[in-house]
Amino acid sequence: MVTLIKIKGFVDSLVKFLRFGKGDVQTAPQAAQAGIESKPFADDNGVHSTTSVQNESVILGYIYSFDNVNPGEIRIFARNTDGNEVFSMYFKNDGSVEFGGDADYLVKFAPLDAGLQTQNTAINAELAKIQAAITGLGGTYTRNQINVDIDNSKVNNIKV
């Protein structure tokens, strides 16, 4: 039988819950997608079911009252101890992903680095012209090569 429940907390890795309409607090493991680990907050609403094994039960999932996604989309979020959302990843049905909102952009390392290296070359060429002009007028100018290196900013485990 499937029942609605109110989460009360955790005991080790088991969810502590209260079935609606009953006064007994029970525990059960929660089912989740492979590779996803999370714990609900007390007072979250969930769905509970018994299994084919007598007296064995499982938490099937949780019920949220918001509607932030469109068909085909997935949003993963984290909450602080007050239950307020603090970060989300939103996989949209147009092929884009938002990490923590849509106010800024992530950049692709390779094109950014290529652009900076092109700018380095252009600046160094202009510095050579400046040095030649100053020297040609009888002055001295020691040219230092410009080099912008962003290799240490590369994140190797996130790729597009």
C-alpha cells in the first residue's frame, strides 16, 4: 500500500517518518536514482510503500509544491539548514545548463585561451614597433614580452 508521510528526521541512514492519519513514527530506507544521495528535511512530505517482503517498507520519493521546470527538464538543488535553496543545477530542454542561476556565464577554456594568446601576439608586435620608434629617435626602450597564462584556471573535470 502506498501512503503519504511526513518526514521527522534520520536515524543513521534510515528516514524517520510519520504516516498521515496515524500516530506511529517508523523508519525505512529511501529509494533514489543510482548515484544520487540526499536527505530530506523534517516536515518534508514523502511517499511511502510496503514491499513484497512482510514488514519491509521503503520511501519512494518526496513531494514538492513548486513547479520550476518544463517538460524534459531536470533541476537539482541544495538547501541550507533553514530549508532555503542555496544552489541549483538546471538542465533545460533547449540543451543549456544553469549552474547556480542565470546571472553570469561559464566560459570555454580553449577559445578563451586562444583569444588571449592572439591578444598577447598583437600587444607584443605593437611593443616592438614602439621600441623601434623610440630607438629610431635616439631614445632607449627595453621591451618586455607580454604573456597572459590562464592554464591554472582550467577545470579538467567539466567539459562541454
